[in-house]
Amino acid sequence: MGATSLQIKTLARRTRNEEWPWVRTFRRLRLRTSVATLALLPAVLALAAVPCRAADPPAVPVEGEPFPASLVSLDADWRLSFACPGGGGALESKRTIAAADLACWGACREPARGPLVLLADGGVLAADVAAADKERLTAESDLLGTLKLPLEVLAGVLLRLPADRAQRDLLVERVTRATGESDRVLLDNGDEVTGLIEAIGDGKTRIRADAGPLDVPLRQSVALVLNPGLRQKPAANPRTAWIGLSDGSRLLVTRLVSEGPRLALTTAAGPTCKVELKDVVFLLPLGGRAVYLSDLKPAEYRQQPYLDLPWPYHADRNVTGGLLRCGGRLWLKGLGVHSAATLAYTLDGSYRRFQAELGIDDSTGGRGSVVFRVLVGGQSKYSSGPIRGGTPPAPVSIDLAGAKRLELVVDYGEQADVLDHADWLGARLVK
């Protein structure tokens, strides 16, 4: 029942003529603190004038502890300068580190939408396809502007991005690992049109098939596979890095130089472009002191199936072939295995440490449980205890001084081998 008009008028008179107890308390408190409040006012106003900055992502050196850092600049000699927040009211400091001494900085993002241009070197460019002919594809990127890409450096185009990440990974693999000597248009009904793509524009793809030229509407297309026989992977370069952008683009680059608030970069595929430094969110140098095990061939791989299903290991992928995802993050480097498994590597005694982060891949939906072990020269140097799905990755760093053999072991956890999709994230040897 609602209050009557008489009750409302009575309450109003009481509010005007007498104070409630909490009102009297507030008045006394306000009188006591007014002087102190006025004294603090300048400091409060000064604090309000300071722009807020999101938490700085971690920079992970090959030696020493990770530290929060904001990327400030890069020079032609691949020296990176970071701004590091001060603790306990200390002023912000600057730290410079050579790319060769950095394992990674930041966190690699995933594209929120398509289309995606897939590069032959494994890069991903979030961009619209403006046009294409028999020689090049013109892409429009919100961050990089207009890019004219030779068809030889491309694997294909994802026109629609599956919402399910596992399905997205499968589609990317289908495009990037395609074989043959022709172009293909993958249709939304599951069919393919094979031939020579002559042009893209006006909402359609013109492809010359065996039956003659066809115009295939882009709205009915899922992906384009460009002739795998023409793909040219970049020449080996001792100084390269993976760079991640805020729109989910991932590019392999051979040159990085900051020019004020912008970063000039040359991709391994050839094109040169510029991006705002604030849109760079991830950097993983290659060819430095960190040598990734996913780039090496193991001396031995053993996998003992719990029943009868064997599981091969995967380099830079989880054990099902999808991208490495753990702790809500995307990892570009690492090894995916299934319990119980052992990967063994022959070393030459020149490496100082083995480093990695250990976890169950996010594709298990928080399930699975394994035990990670590391053996050096046949001697056990580390045992994780049970690591379960859904828990943050656990860092490990093992001394390798003079070591000739390294073994990475994944044992059964608490529920036999159910969803034991184990990831050796960022597994690397440090020189």
C-alpha cells in the first residue's frame, strides 16, 4: 500500500521542522572537517588533472624479472625504450633494452571482426579488401591505411570471421595450408569454386573457372584461397620480430623505427607502412638470445596414449591444431602436447636457461589436469604438481649450464587423460 496524502504531508512537516539523527551527525562531521578539506583541495584538483593510464603491460627480459612498461620509442639499432611507473609515489622512470635481450612485451590481441588478410609468412592483417587484380590486392586498414600487397606474399582472405575460435582456427588452417596451383572461393554452403581470380570489386569476385568466367557475390563467400603455388615466404633475416596491433593484426617485421608518436615498419612480406605508437600492443623479437623450441626439431618425441588414441605434438599450436590460448591470452610461440608425452632436445652446452609458462589450453573450457616435469641431463629439475584448466600459467626457469639434453614431460593429472591439452607457452632456450 502506498502512503496516503496525510502521511506524506506529515512527513514533509517533520522534515522541515526537525532533523533526523543522521543529519545532525553529518552537520557536526562537516564542521569538523571543513578546514582539512579546504587544505587538501589543491592536491585533489592536481590529481584530477593527471590523465589516467591503463595498467602498463609487462616487458619480459630474457634475464631478470618482468616489469610493467609502456613502449616509448625504438631506434634503428633495435633498442627499445620503455616508461616504467614508479612505486610508492616515485616518479616514472625510463628503461632501455636491446631487442635481443627481450623475450616479449605486451599481450597479443585477436581480431574482433573480419575481413582478415592472411599473409604467407603467417601474419594476419585486419583490413577490408578494396580491390584486387591478377597482380596485387589493395587492402584498407584503419590503422595502417591503404596497402597494395603483391599476391605472392598472400595466402588468402577470410571474408567472414567465425564466432567460435576453434572454427576460426580451422578455417585459417584450411586457407594457409592449402596446396595446389589454383585460386579458390570457399562458399557459405560448403562448395568451392576453383580457377583464376581475375578481380575483386563491386561486391563480387570474378574467377575464371573451367566453365568460363563467373561472378561470385562476396556475401555468399566465406574465404578466398590464393594460388598456393605462387606463395613466396620471406628470405631468412637475422633481425625480425612479431608485432601486434590494437585491431588484432599480427605482422612479421624486419624494421622498426619510431618517428615521434608514430612507428615506421617494414614487413617481412615487403610493404612499408606507419602506425601510431599507441596502437602497438605486443612485440616479440626473434633471432636474439631467446631460441624458441618450436623452431627446433626435437631429438625424440614419445607419447603414451591412455587408451588407443595417439596425439602428435604441435609447434606454435595447441595439441588440436588451434592457436595457443591460455589464461585468456593468445601466445604466438610454444608447444602443444597431450598427456602422457615427452619431448627431448639435444643441446650443445651453450645455453644458460630454459624458460616457459605452463598451463592447460583454454580450448578445454577450464577442464583437464596434468603434471609438468623438466629433466636436464636425465636428472629431474622441476615438477609442477597438478596444473588444472582455468588456472593462470605457471612460470618456470631452469638452469641449463653445460647441459647436453633437455626433456619436457607431461604426465597424467587427476582425471586420467581427459582434456589434458597441455601448453609449454613461450618455451625457449636462453643463450
